[in-house]
Amino acid sequence: MELRHLEYFVAVAEERHFTRAAERLLVSQSGLSASVRALERELGAQLFVRSTRSVELTGPGRALLVEASRALASVRAAKDAVAAVQGLLRGTLSVGTEQCIAGVDVPALLARFRSEHPDVEVRLRQAGSAELVDEVDAGRLDLAFVALCGKPPEGVRLLPVTSEPMVLLCHPEHPLAAAEKVEWDELSGEQFVDFHPDWGARGLTDRAFAAAGTRRQVALEVNDVHSLIELVGHGLGIAVVPQPVARKEQAAGLVAVRLAGSPEPLWEVSVAVPGSDRVGPAARELLSYLGGAAGGGPAADRLTSSPS
């Protein structure tokens, strides 16, 4: 099985289109198609269902995508390791982050890294924490800054960065705005604004309500912090959010109320990395910039610890 065949297959799987994949790889579409057909013959399985408009993975194709992505990530890590021994740092660093993550200034971190290592191409992907952790597990991201609710996949480690309490965010004219703290059962019957279920904060809030035995209605679901703040600001609902969201400048006119309960739900921010043998030199270098933020010491020094 040739690496080139796997590279072409992964590109088609990600683009869901042969022409776009060929353009991305700077190869002819006929050559790419021939490579995919050769891979299908070798494996004895159809990898794609092709139509005039799109390309979809078959069951065998989905299974291959996971392992092919990991294999290509391992090859990239091997090349980078050899370069690192030679005193070079080059290649690609793919980073993921959930929006408005606390405890680390991701843009500043990436700016410093790129200024000190101009031969490394830096890529950034923003998404919900659950999706980002899956991308790290599949080898499509080198690391990701996440606030995951629950355990990560077996092949992913979480290096703690910081934790923040969750608070109730509401319009100043809302009846709960004058309270010093709010019990979970007082929130029953309220209309909520919340993030997509893929976000760590949403998962944490759902669990907290379930543990309290309180039902709630999420009427307005968003995929970015600023939309949530604007909707709450217009009185369209209340929201349970990490405290850093309530401290944002855009939320200055809103009221943050403490949530009663024991234990208090904490929004835990971590760096998601693959198993230590799959962490490349560029990712290790970026982690070293975190200093004492990740669990009391440089995150790169903690890669040999037990998986979370």
C-alpha cells in the first residue's frame, strides 16, 4: 500500500469531491481517480459512493479514513523527528481550539511560534471540543485546546490548563438578576440560549441539569459566544456559561449570578494531544510555551504521564 494512495484517498474523503481534492493536491483528476481505484482493488472494497454532485464514504471507507489519517500523521511525525535531530523545525503544525477558550491566549501563542519557527506552516481549526478531540485522535490535528465534558478517546490525553466555574447569565431586568445565587430547580420553566451539543460547556450544563433532576428547554442554539451574548442581551433567554464568557466586554451590560450546588460545575480547559509516541516536535515546542499553565509545569514535560 503506497503512502501516495492513502494521501489521495484522505483528500477525497475530506473534500467529498474528486475535482477539489485534485486541485488541493495539485495533481490531475485522472491520476487521483486511478490511485483511488488502485487502492480499492488492493483492499477488495469500494471506498466511495460516487454521484454527479458528491462523493460519500462507504462503511469500509470510513474505517480506512481513521487508520489512514493516523498512518499519515505518524509519517509526518517521523519526518519531523529526523529534522529535529538535525536542528531543524519544519513541516506543518495543525492546531484546534474551541472559541473563547480560557487560560491560554491562542492567537498570541501561535504568533510567537510562527515568528520563532517560520519554516513551520501553522494551521488552525475552530470547532466544538468533542469534534476537535476526535480530530486529534484521527491524526488530523496535532493538538487542540478544548473544554471536553467526559473522557477522551483511548488514544488522546488531556493536559489540564485551567478551570472556571459556570454562572447564570441573564438580562438585568430578568427576575433572577437580583439574586445572590440561584438553585438549579429555580431554573425550571425558563427559556435558555445555549451552545451546540458539541461544545464542552453545553455538555457540562446538560449534565448539571440532569444531576439536579431539573428539566429545561433550549430554545435558541448557537455556535459562537458573541451570538449567545447578544441573544441574552435582547432578553430572548438566559444562559449557563463559563465565567470567562460573562467577563467579556460584550457582556458588560448583563448580569452573572452564582449557581448553587455541590459540587459546583467547573468548566475545565485542557490541551488534547495524541499518545506520546505520536506527538511531533513542532507540537512539543508549542506546548513548551505554555509554561506553568498546564498542570503546574510545561505541558511538553507531562506527555509521559498516564493518559487521562
